[in-house]
Amino acid sequence: MIAFTTDDSRLTTSTAHLLKHNRVMKNFSILLVSLVLHFLSSSQTNLGQPLPADTPGIFAPGLVSDGFANRDFAISPSGDEIFFTLQQRDLVSVVMNSKKKNGKWSPPVVASFSGIYNDLEACFTFDGKKIFFSSNRPLHAHDSANDYNIWYTEKRNDSWTDPVPLGSEVNSEKDEFYPSIAKNGNLYFTTQLESGKGNEDIVVCEFKNGKYLPPVSLPETINSKGYEFNAFVDPDEQFILFTGYGRADDLGQGDLYLSLKKNGEWQQAINLGKKINSTALDYCPFVTWDKKYLFFTSSRARYKAPFAKRQTIQDLKKGLSNAGNGFDDIYWVRFDNILKAAEK
């Protein structure tokens, strides 16, 4: 409190202190309000979903994870466009798209470059100007749809162009899946190489002088005699996330693994453990551009017998038609803490 007095000099000094105090509090209040608004805004990003914790949760239930088989995920570097795949096993595989305009996300629709052939696994380049994806569409006009190859589409005038296949340096008679692109243009994907280490390997085509070099299988710290697939590479190539199947520490049908790069060498991959992985298939990792959140696909089921109470037909239809029914759903979780722990 200010102690007023009949001494004019003390009154003037006290008033000055009071005004200064009020200005400081006002500035502090403005800062506090700004921080709160920033927090509220950031917590409602990504289709208006509240940000995840350290335990995986279903992403956008009813909107993206809607009871159908939805898998793989990518968000643009500018944060205004999302792609994922609606896939029903070997029947259909279509890339879906949602856009953010005026602060609101549009309902997901079939992407402009998809909807005829089986397409999946869209991946943005670091500048957001290209999307790479896998597709079984014919490489030539008179061919029939056959093996999966890597294609790309470019953004022009806010629209995506007709897709173009990569050349024979990348695409082969084998399937090429799950492209992931580093800042320097290096392209990582899954395929079978005659010189590979196992049934499926994660490979890299280095980008030199505007061209891709032939694919090279990543070292045994990542690849094994079994199956390694669907790798997300950090744009700075400081870490890589992938799924391994059939390993000694595999919890079920395929787990997420993390390998760090130190002194230019990929380190021994580690299983992300029971906190992230399940006894079901966990795959298709994607890390947000700020490296804070991990998205991945899982076929884990939340609706399964035995039940706490006898199920009615209405209960069964509801449980089996919603997210968590054992079809693929997209999950997300805090990743920055996982990365910090691995770097220790």
C-alpha cells in the first residue's frame, strides 16, 4: 500500500512509484493473456484436437480415426494440410486430405491426386512444395496396375499436379513403399534388394547433383534378417523411426524402433517399449516438424471380449464400428521426451 503524506515530495515520489507499478502490472497482464491465448491456440491445432500426453491416444476419433482402417499420416510444414490413407486391406487404398482455412479444418475428402488406383503413404518435402507417395498405378499409359512405385506431385497455384513417377534409379520391379525425404533430398523407403539384409529393408537413395543414386540398404544397426519397414527419417537425418517385425524384443506383430545418428553413423536401434508399442502391429511413424509429437498407426483393439456386461446388438454395432475396433487407427503421443531420453 502507498502511505500518503502531506509532504509534497514524498507524495510525488509515491505517485510515480504507483504509476510505474501499474504500468508493470499492465504489461505483465498483457503478456499473461498472450501466453494463455497462445496455449489455447496451440492446444487446438491438428483438426482441433487437444494435445496428447506421454501415453498414446487415438487421434481425431470420429473424424480421422473413424472405425474404418485409417493409416499413415502427414501434416504440411506450414501446418495447414493433412494427408492420411483410408485402406481396407487389399481391396482399396486411397489418400485422404483435409485443409485448414480461416482457422477451421475441412472434413476429410479423397485427395485430388488419388481415388482411382491404390495410393498410400503421402510424405511432404521440407519446403512443402512436393508430396511423395506410393502407388500401384501403371508407370506407362498402356500398362496395367501392378507393383507399387514411388510417385510425386507438386503444388502449383494451391493445387496438386498430376503425379509423376520417379525414375528407374528408385523404382524397380519390386514394391517401393513409405517414402521419407530429408532436407538434403535423400530419399528413404522400404523395398526388397538382392543385396539386402532381410526380407524387407529400409534403404536410402542419396540425392547428388540433382539425381538419385541407386538404393543402399541401411546398416545392421537398423536392418536385420527379418522385416524392417515404414521408416520416418528426421529431416536433419539425426534419427530414424521404423517398424521391425520378428525381433527378439518384438512385443507382438511389429514394433516401433528408434535409431539415432552419431558422428555420421546410425546407432543400434532400440524398441520404444510397452509405453508406446502394443501386442498388435504398430507402424507408419511420423514426427511433427517441431519434433514434439509422434503419430503412428496401430491395429490395437480397445473393444474386445470379455466385456464388463453382456453386450446387446446395439453395443456390438457401436463398438465394432468405432475407433479402437482392431482396424488401423492413427495414434499420437509426446515425442520430445522420448527423444531426450534416447539421447542421454
